[in-house]
Amino acid sequence: MRSLRPDKKRVAREGGSRGAMVAVAPSPAAVAPLPPPTRARHRRVTTRASPISVRSTAAASSLVAPVPDSNFGRVVDGQALLSLPHAERRAVLREALERGSGLVLVPNLANISPDTLVELSYAVGDVVEKNPGVAPEYLIPNVPEVQVIGNVRHERTEALRAMFSRAPPLPTDARTGERTLRYDPELRSPVWHTDQAFRDPPPFASLLYCVTSPPPGAGGDTAFADMTAACNALDTKRREELRKLRAVCSYAHHNAKVNRRTPTYPLLTPAQRAAHPPVTQRIIRADEATGTESLYGFSSAVCAVIDEEDDVSARDLDRYDLFGEEHGSVRALMYDELLPFATGPEFTYRHSWTGGDLVVWDNLRTIHTATPFDERYDREMWRTTVAHETGGEAYLGASIG
């Protein structure tokens, strides 16, 4: 992937009036009609659980079970996992990620400590990030690896002690009249995304632990979609077209866009923006070891979609980064075509939280979305991020789960 600094030679052609979003012409492939998808029920493919090799054992396999009524994801009992030494925990979690297409549910972990969550995170990968720059009130005291997400407040001051973002209402299926997880381009809901696509490389995995959640029926679920299965369901020609495209991902653009919906979300300072220039990510991301392909780049960080040899102008980057605007190519490809397809029911799983649940997901092969909840009830989630083995710079925070 490439870093797009404003002083680089640009290939994009400028034109039109000042402020017109025409400097990056959408690729023909980006606006081409999406062929009818292959509708086989969640076709199975061979994938790798992480950038680090997996050593499966018979003991690990015996603890990994399917998610009921789904072939996306696997389940590992939390108490059984805690009873294992570190090496065996890793074997179990890697086996589960491999067999579950990047999604693992770990119930039965009520009342674990933040330190235990960090220990479990190290069973997923060797580098657990410490959230540099996140406001201290959104981190567990003395455990900087754990970020607090939700709407909970300090008892004395009533100030938020969790990072909060309000999820928009779910769209309604026109045929059934019921709420749906399929992305609606007009409503721009649900907010399906992968985390921190503006990083080089992006983080490998995330762990989200439920401390407390609204009661059943009051919302607050988290949904996940399998991007390997969605990519595999596209026809050969369409995959070949998408392999030539890149998403321009900007940290400053991401924060500016989220800030428009949630004004308390932090904007980047000029120094922070200069330190973290945009990068490009492949729309189809291939596993370096196996070649397995997944759709990638569904993120608030994406400000334009370009051909693999193109670039964007400094003027347009200013508009994207400072005002949260995006080029029309983003909507044409990502939001109008690919995302509604990739979030169909054959690719998705919705998790209704119970206190003590833990979910682990591979950030490179899945996307996820929060759903709205009745804010009269407390929702407190603890989150950790596991870095890719090749590293990557530290950023200010994570997306909302």
C-alpha cells in the first residue's frame, strides 16, 4: 500500500470550479454494475486465522464448536479457555478463528478483570496496543490496553467515562417490513466498517467484552459480516476488476466524518494530520501466505476510490480531511453496490450481548457494526486491539464497537 502525502506527484486531473469534487474521476470499474452474485449458502473457503502461523491440536479442536444455526463463526467456552495455559489458549483461539472465518464467540466470562482481558488478547497476538492518545477517562486506570466504549458515566461528576457514538436506526426491509442488517445506501445505515483502515498495516484483530448491556429487546447488539465469503461469491470477472482498485484511506477524514455525527469525537490537529498521511488499501485484500481473498476497505476512513496507479491532489485531500467530504467514487462502489451485497443475511451474524460475553474478530476478513440501543440503560464494553505482526504506527483510538 502507498502513503499519499500532499507533496507527491499526482496523477489525478483537476477541473471545474473551486470546491467541485472532480479531481479524482471514478474508475469505470468502480461504477460498473455489480453482476448477480452467486447465492450459494456461505460457500466455504480456506482462510488463515492471522498473520502468524496456526498450530492446531486435537485438544484445541475439541473446544471449538459451531455457532448454532450459522456456518459463520465459532464458539469457545470462556471458563474452559481460562483453564488453559497461554500456549493452548492461543492454539484454541487460532483454530477457532481459522474455522470460523475470522469470528469467535467466547461466552461465560462474567466478572473477569481488565488484566484478564489483556491476557486473552495476548493469546490472539503478540502485540496488544496501549491506545496512545486516547483520553485517559476512556481507558481503564493502569490498564491502557483496555478502552471503554458505551454510555456509562462517573457517579460523582456525571461525565462520560466511555467513548460513545450513537448508531443510526436500522433500515427497514421493504418486502418484510422488518428491521434489516443489509446496508441501505440512502440511509447510510447500518454503519458497517473495518477498523482503522487508515493504518499501514491495519490492526489484525479486536476483542470486545461485555461488562453490562441493555436488557433483551432494548438494542445494543453488534453484527458481523464475512468478507471472504462475500468476495468468493462474486463472479470471476468482477473480482478481476476490483483487484485493480484502491481505497484512499485517511485518518483525518475518518475523524472529521465521525465528528459530523458525534460532535464529541476528536478531530486531528494539524500536527497529527501531518504525522499520519493517507494510505491506499486494496479493495480485494489477499492473504500473503495463502492467497485467500477478502473484500476490504469498508470504512469511514475511505475518501476516494482510484485506479492502482492514480493519486489525489493536495487540494482534494484538504477537503476530505478537514470537512469530512468524500469523492463520489466511494458511494458508487462501496456504498451503492458492494456493501448492500456483502451484508446480506447469508454473510452476517448478529450478536445479542449478555454480561460476560467476549467476541474476537479478524479485522482483515470481517466487518462489523453497532446497532442503536435504549440509552436509558447502561452499556459498557471493554475493547482491546491486537496489532498486525509487521507492526504499524500507533493511532489515537479505535472505531466504535
